[in-house]
Amino acid sequence: MADPKGFLTTPRQEWPRRPVEERVHDWAEVYVPGALLPIIEAQADRCMDCGVPFCHEACPLGNLIPEWNELVSRDDWRAASDRLHATNNFPEFTGRLCPAPCEAGCVLAINQPAVTIKNVEVAIADRAWQDGLAPPRPPDRLSGATVAVVGSGPAGLAAAQQLTRAGHTVAVFERDDRPGGLMRYGIPSFKMEKRHLDRRLAQLREEGVRFRTSTEVGRDIGAAELRARYDAVVLAVGATAWRELEVPGRELTGIVQAMEYLPLANRVCEGDIDASPLSAAGKHVVIVGGGDTGADCLGTAVREGAASVTQLDIYGQPGSERDELAEPWPTYPKIYRLSAAHEEAGELRTAPAADADARLFAASTLRFEG
Ligand code: SF4
């Protein structure tokens, strides 16, 4: 750390979001463009470079967080990018989309706001692209082995990139017309614009990955043929395999799964269709489920011009502070979080509850009535 007292002198500051009134009229990312890099070195300097960095343990990828915090605070973006990409193929995705268990585990979070680890991550990734620090890295020589990767979501793409860089010849099979999986047709653009995905796909192609889109394994090509044609097969599928809500009335019209609703809105953004057949425009919408996917539906419905939106969360409303007995540090706590979508729904007063946001807590769905 460049300043050993940074955590004492610098308050936590997050990447600011654009005004709600502005952003609900477009599908661009909710953050103020260009507002992160000017603040991020001081934020990285809040890191205490802990002897036992719990952030590193809490990160599912094992990201080398204290290392790249230090490198950012010292303005060494090249080394920071190298250390970040050592454990993470796509930090510009995770820096925008991950719920950041690293920050819940940050030692600073014991008695102060955590280091803005997720913001540092996305800043390194964006700066790496801006400065040409993430070039294609094709292998020096080919192994002669071939691999089929089934599914082009983040897991499939990461597997394809690692295998290609190791020298194997990789083909990625995707049933949709474009690669990207959940990142393409599930995640709304206001959380991550598709240009980030397209840029990585171009990098993968230059490294040698081949994409077979509009090809469904099991329909267009059989498992036996895949096994015969390739030395190995990686299965990286399943994000759209939704969980059914088996209650009376589920079969009524107007009840759709998130992964039926969100892809159509994304296709409008891609320019494939003019309007979504499932658009929420002018409708009163109820979202069953209080998680991130529900929030994605909420932000989408608000942008489509829903008359009202209510989100049902099966859990009771959590407090604003960690429950130290039930969920002690460094576990990921259930605390009241106001996502960008909740902010939008609340400020626009589209929620019948006219609450701080659109959620009704402790609400379990027992049946649907026509
Ligand atoms: S736990 Fe927090 S303060 Fe400690 S090294 Fe990780 S980010 Fe820095």
C-alpha cells in the first residue's frame, strides 16, 4: 500500500450512478461514464494489505486482491492487469456483475466500510482494454488435441480460452444465434453493455477459438458424434434451466419465467426485434423472487414503461447491519441492499407499496388467481 493510513483518511466512495430520471430512459450502464478512474487509486489505497487477506479467501476465483490493490494505488496498471488476469479471464464481467463476497470478507469491514474491491477490479479491467494491456494471447504451438465446449456462457468461454491458450484446438457450441449465453440474453445491458462481451469474443476468436452458433447439441449434433470428433468435451450449460414454481394457477396466461422475459428485452437492444412480445409497457407487473434475476426483471420492466412493479421476496426484510450472531464476519450477510433497479422503482414510485423500493418482504407465493 502506498499510504499505510489510507483506510483511516479516505472514506469509501463507490462508482457513482447516473440520475435515475436519466437512466430509466435508456439501456446504457447505470454508472457515470469516466467517473471511476479518477477516484479509484485512493480507494485501492484503503487496502491494509492484510497478512491474512480474507478477501482473497472469500473470492470464489481466488483473486489476488491485495496484490492488485497495491499495484493500482502505485499507478502500475500493467502489473495490476497481469495479476488480475492471472486468476480471472473476464474481470470486466465479474467487476460489473459479481455480488462481491470479497467485500463482505474484507478485514476492514469488521468495523468500517469495506474496500471497494469490485470497483477496483472493473477499473483495472477497463484500463487494461483502454491501454492495450489485454491483447490476444494465442498459443506458441498446438498440442494436436481437440476440445468441444458446449455452452458459451462465462464458464464455457473461460474454459475455451484456457484450453486454447494451452494449445488445444477448441470449438464452442452455442444453440443461440450469438455466443455469450446468460451474458448475452439474460443480463440486461444496463448492468453490463454487450460491447464488453463482444470485445472478449473478438479476443477469443483471434486466439483461435471457433464458435458454432445456432447449433444445439442433442438436436443438430449428437453426443456420440461430438465424442467421436473431439478428444474431449466440456459441458458448460444450464443457466436457462429455470426452477418451476408449482402452485395452483401457474398455467394461467401472463405468467412467464425470467429467462423467457429477459431474452426478448435483450433482443430489442440487439436490434433483432422492434418490440418485445412480452413487454411490460403499461402493465402492472409482479416479480416472484427477490434475488438478482428479479432485480434484472425489475429494471427491465421499469425501462419498458410498466404501470407498476412489485417484487415479492420470500425472506423477511433484513436489517441494515450484519447480524453478528447469525452471520458473523467474514460470511456473506443478508443485509438490506438497494440495487440500481430498486432505486429506480422506488424513486419513480412505480411500486404500489410506495415503499423505499418495489419489494414486499416475507411474501410467499401460494397460488395465482386469474
Ligand atoms: S481483506 Fe480488505 S483490507 Fe485486507 S487485503 Fe483484502 S481488501 Fe485489503
